[in-house]
Amino acid sequence: MIKLKEISRLYQINKTIIEYGLIELITKEHIPLSYRLFRVALFWLRNKHKEKEIAQRLRLALQSLGPIYIKLGQMLSTRRDLLPPAYADQLAYLQDNVPPFAGELAIKEIESSLGKSIEELFIDFDIEALASASIAQVHTAILREDNREVVIKVIRPDIEKTIKADLQLMKWLAQLMQRFIKEAERLRPVEVVQEYEKTILDELDLMREGANAIQLRRNFLDSKLLYVPEIYPDYCTKKVLVMERIYGIPVSDIKSLQAQGTNLKLLAERGVEAFFTQVFRDSFFHADMHPGNVFVSYEHPEDPLWIGIDCGIVGTLNNEDKRYLAENFLAFFNRDYRQVAQLHVDSGWVPADTPVEEFEFAIRAVCEPIFEKPLAEISFAQVLINLFNTARRYNMKVQPQLVLLQKTLLYIEGLGRQLYPQLDLWDTAKPFLENWMKEQISPAKLLKSIQLKAPFWLEKLPEIPELIHQHLSQTKSQQKQLQLLTESLNKQLHKKQKNNFYIAVSIALTIVTTLAYLLSDQNLALVTAVPTVFAWLITWHHSNKL
């Protein structure tokens, strides 16, 4: 049941759409007349920002609606191959140009969380925010303890209430979809919203973000692909996070990267490699790699290094998902549509009764025209979108555990194409995936698996004779019980058959006696009456024994 809070938020969303004139984004023939009448009757509002371009109005509307909608805009801003440049440019402002809250509020939160005054903790604390995003903002300072330069991240005041209100509304809308829209069964909106709820609420806990960053930093220590700043756990709480200050060029600042002679082709390829390494090697990937969270080191521009910050959202995949995903990617690279179709059935992404040959033909019909272009000109994300649109006809269900992965892949390809428009994602990813698949069945992988499990096996080794004895005893006992049960059932069956025989005889004799009586043959009736009574008595006796 929708609550007053959700109704109020729904009203606010519709009001924002009208006040910023976003209804212009939809052609009139696609707007139901009932909605237009409802809008006029309920709101009596008009576009208050006619002087602004529609792209700017969209950005301002998303910004005014809060963090959930800002994050939607952040993701869209990386898809310059899908959006007109004017929209992408405006939405890019949402990466780190969200209006900050007052620095005095930040100081109050830091002091409250860490239990000391700002002067006791830091030197040169800058009350002006260095950057401000949808959920938090950051300030710079020097750690008084050892003069290290640090960045302090602080959660926005009261942001949790706004997010929870929006999530409740999204849940309600998802439940309505699931109930009334047939297509929703495939899209699984309730599960998707639940997954998104977990993700965004986790992002509000900066202790969790700190732990994620520590793990990701450990995974890429001394790597040429990715650098993650150091976290200082002693200065971290749920609402405050203190980390090493890094210096780098925002990945979206192409002119600055070009000016210092950055190898953009290598940088783009390393971004793809870093992503696949996180997914397939570590099963732990940064799932919010929009341009505001990614920088490039000033050092060694000819051998560029990515810097990743803001690890509030991370994704994981189990071994089964990884294997199916890798096999699907490779089948695509090799244009093996039969394998793609079969993998979708095997993994349960489409129903088991899906006709594989028909599904294969549908995939081929969509993908072959695309592959006529040079690979460097093909958007890998667009191919996946086309595949999902095709699979929809075969009742493919949305996989909630892959939602973050799909979103991150959109980010990575968008960033890569911005850096180096000729980026061949296929050529960059294919060798990595082939090597990963080989490693999964290699003797080294088998040996490593044995080494990991050996301590457990050694611990259980003394128990093996006892376990074998218990198993054999249980087997013998079960066999004996089965034998007794079989014998009992056979006896009952035999008695039942015997009883059925007596019933049949009794019925026959009763019929003969009745006919004899009706035909006035009293002698015959008397002769058959006695055995009939005995037959019924025997039948009753056997029935009671059963």
C-alpha cells in the first residue's frame, strides 16, 4: 500500500517534469490524453525555464530530484554514442559539480563523528569543498599526526531520508509493474529495485567504502593498470572517510591529457583490461567508474596509470556467472551464435524449453548486419542491448546480479571511446578472456585448487575411516529397513488380493441366490445362501486384519 510520503514524492517528480518542460522530450502522440488532462487539472503549472536549452533543463531537473536521479544522469553522460553531444555535455556536470552544502555543516559532522575538534585532527582544513557529488562532498587538509595530505569525505546531511523515500516510491512502482504489466515478469522490477536499494544504502556507509577501497588497492598493488588511494582507518566512521590525497587529471579532460602527451590509445586499452581483470581475476570490481571517479596520473604520460576513487559501489560475481559470461563474450567475438543461444539456455537466462535453433537464427539476424562494420566502429554495449531486445521475445529474464556489471561496462566503453574513438574493445578484451578460460582448465589452476583445499582435507583425514564405517552401517540399516518394508507391503498386497477374491466370490454367490429367489427356485437359493454368508464373513475377517 502506497503511503502519503510516496504520494508526495510522486507529486514532486511530476511537478519537476512539468516545471522544467521535460514533457517536450516525448512526442505528443506518445503522451496519453488522460495524463495530459490529469496534469492540467492537478498541477496548473507551466515550464518555468523556457529560456534554457532542453539539455540544461534535464540536468537541472535530475539535480533537483536528488541522488538517485543524479546517478542516472551520471551513467547517461558516459554514453556519447547514444546521446546527442549537448545532452552528454550537460549531464557530465553531474559527475562532480553538484552544489555543495555548507562547510560549517561538514566540520560539525567531522567533529561529531571523530570526537575531536577539527584543529586537533587537521592542519589547514579547507572549508570550501574540493568537489561535491550526489551523496557526499570532500574537503582537503593535512593530517596533524604526520603531515600527510589527505582528503576528507563527508556524507550530506539528511540524505538518507531522501534516498529511502525515493526507494519506497520505486518499490511501489515496481510492484505495480509486476502486477499489471505482462512484460514485467521478464524484467523482474522488484528484484532489480531490491538490488539497487542494497547498493545505494551500502554507499551511504563510508566504513564499507573504506573496506572496499582497501581490498581494491590490495588487488592492484604495484600494478601498471590502476592505482587506488590509501585509506586511513583510524579516522573513518560511517559518515566520514579520510584517505590519501591524489593528484591527477580528470579522465574527461581530454585537452589536458593531450597537452601532457598522454598515450590515449594505451590508456583506453588499460581501462578495458583493468575492468576485465577486476571482474574475472578478482571477482571484485569498482562498479561506479563514471568520469568523476576516475583520474589519470601526471607521472609517465607515455605509460599512463588510471587512478580510481569512490569505491562505495562494488560488484561481485560467482564462478558460474563468470564462466557463462566469459563464454558468451568469446562466442560473440567468434560470431558463434549457436553457442550464444545454447549458453543462454544452459545458464537459465531464457526458459529451458526455448528452441535453440530458432533463438540462434534470431541472434544471427540481429548481429550479422552489425558485424559488417569494422570492429572498431561497433559499440559492444549496443550489441548487448540488441541481444537483450532479441532475447526478450524468448522471455529472457533480467539477471539482478549482472545489473552492476552491465552498467559498469557502459561506463568503461563510454570512457574508452572518449579517450580514443578508434578503441577496439573486442580486440582488447578477446585475448584476456581467452587466457582466462585457458587458466580455468590448466594444471596450474588444478594444483592451486588442491593447495587451497589440502588443509581442509588433512583436517578431515583422521575422520575418514569412521565416516566410511558410519556410511556402511547406515547403508546396511537402510537396506534392512527397505527389505522389511518390502516384505510388509508384499504381505499386505497378498492379503488384499485374497480379500478381493473373497469379495468377488461373495458378490457372485449373492447374485446367484438373488436370481434363484426371484425365479422361485427355493432349493437353489437355499443351497447358495449358506456359502454366501460364509464368504462375506471371511471377507469381513480379512478386511479387519488389513
